[in-house]
Amino acid sequence: MCRYELAASEATRGGLSIRIFCSPVEHAVTGRAVTISAEVSNRGRKIMPFGLGFHPAFAWPLPGASGRAHTVTLDNEGEPGLVRLVGGLIDPAPLPSPFDKGRLVLDHGMFEQDAMIFPEGAGEGLRYGAEGGPALRFRFENLPNLALWTKPGAPFLCVEPWHGTAAQTGASGELSERPSTTLLAPGTTARFAFSVEIGQ
């Protein structure tokens, strides 16, 4: 297991009155799975708003699966609404879901308009894999938002679980008012985690 810790300091504050916090991140390997967790503790005296997300990238195509269709399949078989970024902000108007009964066949053209963001409804787990080939299974803890992203033509896919998104177009940019922002009370801790297991 590896543990990394970021705590508030003069360097992180940069001269601003940012609330006191501590945010350790752990990577733990068990069998064929790795779990990445993060905890955020509010050591200040006021409610602390924040968003947290992970940005891991995985080979696309997966090893030994060149030429095979790659899919993302949601455990809940959902068809969550899709939103896009406009100038770095989220356009809240939902677009038709690219999922069909929880299944999405990946194509690089899907990412010509940047990330595909699913603010809700993607569930707590998914499978990313090649048809008839290798796969990765994901489980999410306290991470209700999902984004899928790649640079068109690049050999990777980012599977990004979040708790908190960018501000919406036409809405307040205040962190406390952004979608899925966590409002952490003084003296409390919030935990977020995801695991990835090699499988079929």
C-alpha cells in the first residue's frame, strides 16, 4: 500500500484564506484489483465546500485486443443522460444517452466534442472491455458522477469517477453552488474510492 498526504499550508493557500484541510490518498493492491481511496478532513471551523474526482487512463485498445470493439457496460443497465462542456462549463441540457440498456460501444468520434459527462444515473460499477477479450471491472464508492474521455485518436480511455463537477453555463460559479459539491462540516471526514479489477 502507498499513502500520500496533502495538508493545508502556506504553499497551498497561496496567500488566500483557504480553509484548513487534510487529504490523504491511498493505493492498495489486493489480488487482481487495485483500490484508490481519498479522504478529505475539514480541520477548520466553517463548512468547507469542495469537489473531488479521479482521472485514471487505461489502454485503448486493451492489450491483445487490437481490432476488437471496446465497450463500457454499466452494472445497473442504465441509460444516463449525457451533458457536454461549453467553454469549460457544463451545459446542463441533457442530450440523449449513448448507452443502450447500459451498453456503450466506444468510438473515437464520440470524443470530438471533449468528454462525455454523466452527472447521475451511471451507478456504482461498470465493465470496460474488448468483445470476447480482456476487461477491467470498476466499483465506485461515493462517486456519483462519471466522465469518459480521450483525446481523439489517442491510445487510452479515461474512466473518471467524480463527486462534484464544473459550474454550469448560466449558473453561479461559486464552488458551494456547483452540482454535486460536498459541503463538509467542521471536524468531519468524507471518503471516496474506486477499485479496478482485471478480469473478463
